[in-house]
Amino acid sequence: MLDEETLQRNVAGVKAQLERFLDFDPAHPNAAEMANNYDWFRDISFIDFLRDVGKHITVNYMMAKDSVKKRIDGVTGISYTEFAYQLMQGYDFYWLYKNKQCKMQMGGSDQWGNMTTGTELIRRKAGGEAFVFTNPLITKADGGKFGKTESGNIWLDANKTTPYQFYQFWLNATDTDAEKWIRIFTFLTQPVVNDLIAEHQTDPSKRLLQKKLAEEVTRLVHGQEELEKALETTAKLFANQSAPAESLSREDLENMEGVIKFNFPKARLEEGIDIVSFLADTTIFPSKGEARKMVQGGGVSINRKKVEDVAFKVETSLLLHGEYLLIQKGKKSYYLVNFS
């Protein structure tokens, strides 16, 4: 459970993200409004909740939910907190129905059980009628969920996923995912999408569909200026990879948006440091073991030159403009290390 300070910080963060898409100005017609269920729960005692809410929903009703059945039949079981959560979410809907005239709740299909508890509570406690609308959970071609708990996914917050990384995520989508996601995450019309897919299928290597998807979603979330920066960084890193890194100007390196940047003591290079220790000490890799494995597999480059010898020494003579190293991990992850 979160403390109030953390909760309020999260609420502010969520609202800041939603403000890019919704108008919260109360002076405007049909303005969006953000409600925090802590505002109505903080003054309700446990006894009050049992008396005013719990008595309306039977244990049999709660046990019949698929989400509850799966947890009870599973190895870890279900805690009382998790079991009772559907009552809390149901009461949220009831409160919004009574105080904000909210009659429709939308959510992912995994929330169906909790959401319908709300409609049942509204029926039993208020004698009213309300509705829920669910969407199937979005998945990737490999079957993994598209969500915050899955690895390799993205955030709307630029502090967690830079606009460049955000753009690259969509650009690297599989053909199957790109065809599905461009229909879900963009406002392109159906005829435009169909034409894009048809054109893409004539030569998938051009990745026209992925490029359009990445541009549309990055512009929507981060704006045109950040999209242009992401495109510029992508061009510098990928457009002419055969060109030596030495051809990149100091300005090119310093203005690369979205590439992970950090400082490292120049004295460590002057003392002499092997590539494995360097990669681990800079936290580009979490351990020397992982760094060694990637180097041996040819997955590490310094200044666009592949490094495959674990005994390779990182020295000051490698520095671009006497200050920088451009490290590539795998195909798409770049790091700019400053030694000034």
C-alpha cells in the first residue's frame, strides 16, 4: 500500500500525462475531470464500509468471479486485500454514479469482474442502472502483454522512456504488431491504414508501416519537436553506420536526444581498464558476466567498431574529440560516455 505522499505524487504525474490528451479546464464545455478515490475512502471506517457496502454483495457473488477463482486455485492463493479489492472498485463506480452522474465505466477485459461488481452495487444500493465497457488486453506478437509490468515496454513519461527510445520502440515493432497497433494507437483513417499496409507488403524491408506508426504515436505523445529530435538522432546513429564515428561532430554527439548519457572518470582510462570491467563499472551491463558474454557474442561496439576480445583495453586514444565514447549494446541501445 502506498503512503499519502507517494499517492499524491503519482496522481500529479498521471494528470500531467493525461493533460496532453484531455482538456481539464473547467471553464471549457465538457471538460475532463480527474477523481481520486482516496478523497472518499479516507473518511470511511472499516466498520462503516462493512455496514454500508459489504452487506450488499455476498461472498458467493465475489467467489464466482473468474479472477478470484484463478487465484484461489493457484499456488499462492489470494490475500484478503486482493479479495476485497473488487468491493472497493465497485464502490468507486457507485460513488461516481451518485456524485458525478457517471453511468459508464471503461477498462481492460481483466477488470470485468471488478467493474460488474460496481454495476451490481449500483443496482442493489441505489436502485440504478449502469454499464461497463471492456477492451481486450493488447498483446504483442509473441503473446506477451503490452503493459507496465512486462519487460521491454515503454512509458509515456519522458523521464522513464525518452522520446528517442519511445520512437525506436514503435519502429522496431514486428509486421504483425505494426498492422495491429497502427489501428489502435493512431487516428489514421481506415482507408489510409489499408493503403499503408498494402504498400508495406510490397517491400517489408523498407518498414514503411513501422515508420509511420512510430512517427504518429511519438508526435501524439511527445509533440512534433520531440519527434524531429528523435528522427535526427535516429539518422545520426543508423542512416550511415558505415561512416566512422569520428565523422560525428562534437555538436552531433552532444545534441543526440534520447541516447543514454553519463560521465565516467577519465583517470580510469589513463590507469587502463579492460572492456568487461568498463562495461560493468559504467552500469551499461549489470555484471561482468553479462558484459563478457555480450562481448564474446559480438554484441558490443565502441565508436561503431565491434569489440570481440574480452582483453580489449579502453584507452584515452579512443575518445572522440578527446571526451566521448559512443557505446552500442546489441542492435539498438546506445550510450554516450563523457570523460571531460
